[in-house]
Amino acid sequence: MPRRVLGHETLLVLGLSLGASGVSALISFAGALTRPGGLEDQAARLNGSHAPDRPWLDLAWQLFGIATALVPVLLVAHLLTREGAGGRGGPGLRGIGFDLRRPGFDLGWGAVVAAGIGGSGLLLYLGARASGLNLTVVPESLPDVWWKIPVLIASAIQNSVVEEVIVVGYLLRRLDGLGWSPVAALAASSLLRGSYHLYQGIGGFVGNVAMGVIFVLLYRRWGRVGPLVAAHALIDIVAFVGYALLAGRVDWLPTA
């Protein structure tokens, strides 16, 4: 595929997914900076309710949001399948290691990575908020209904699939094809990850850039996004479900 076409494709995929999220987060952060009061007095809310007084309608909106967020991943799978030369199909998502060939490896190393990053990430967030560099992150504000925990788990898995498939597997594959150096590709992937977390504040940006560097290095070593998806999903599941269970019950967890 010509490099110009490859570059346009990459920009379009990012424009339909996490690149647009990065711009949105930047605008949100600018709004938080210019609003009266400190960042720590403001809240960044995730997984909110769309119809708190009508649980079944709310559930429909939650599932719709999760499903539509995965469409860019399906687009990436389609594009990777079409990239084969001579009419032969490309590797698809298998080419970036998002498949079921090595479930034990993916889950095992994913758990190890999640344990290492999760704890340090929480400490960074608490420190950044105490320093006035971060908003108060509210991972969920769903009503207490029967589908709350399953939806939070599904949302965590959706986040992990979208981010790791697009920002690591797909983006690095395309930047390599465009002739970017490994260091430049690492910087682009990591800064993109940080950009769409900027709505949380400086701490969210810095922490996710650092996570991005680690994830790119691990992907280069393993050639698979599977462990990264597993790690990210575990981190978000603990954050979302943990907040739902602990908010207001422990003193160390900030709430809005």
C-alpha cells in the first residue's frame, strides 16, 4: 500500500476514535483550568447514568455505548485483513496478537502487568490530586440496579480492547509501515494515550504516558496486544467495581 494512502488511513482511523478523544479531552481540560476553583474541586465522571429513573432504558443506552465504541476496532480488523498483497488477505487482528492462540500467556502476564501498574497508578492519582494537579476521578455513578457490576465490567473490557488494539497494535504497525523509527513510534503512541486522558488532569496525562511507554515496550517484546488488553481490563475492572463498592466507605478514596 502506498505510504500516502497508509498515512491517510491512519489519520482517518484516529479521527474516528482515540485521536478525536484526545482533542475532546484537551478541550475539557482547558475548560477545567479556566473554571473557578482548583482542579481537585472538580470531577471527571466516567460510566454515568443516561436515564437514572428508568433502569431498562438506561441499560439500553449503556449497551449501545459499549457496542458502538467497539466499531473502530472492527474497522481496524477489516483494514488489517485487506492489507494482503496479490488478493490474499492480510493477518487481521491475529497479526497484532489479538486472538485466542495463547490465552494462558495473555491472562498470566496481563495479571502481572496489572498488579505492577495498578498500585503505582493509584498512588500517582492520589498524589496528583493532593497536589492540585488532577480532577477527582469518579469511575462510576450508576444507580444501584442489578446490571450495574456487569455493565462496569463490560465497559472496562471495551476500553481495554479499543485502546490496546488501536493505540498499540494498529498504530505501531502503521507507523512502522510509514518508516517511523521505533523511538518516534513509541513517543507517538504514548503521547496519544496520555492525550485522551487529559480530561482527568496532569496526573492522568503523565500516568498514562508512562503506561503507554511500558505497553509499547512489552508489545515490541511479545508481539501481542493480548496481554495488554488483559492487563488494561483488569486495571479498569478493579477501578470501576472497586469504586462502586468502596466509595463513601473508606476515607482514603476521594469522592465528588
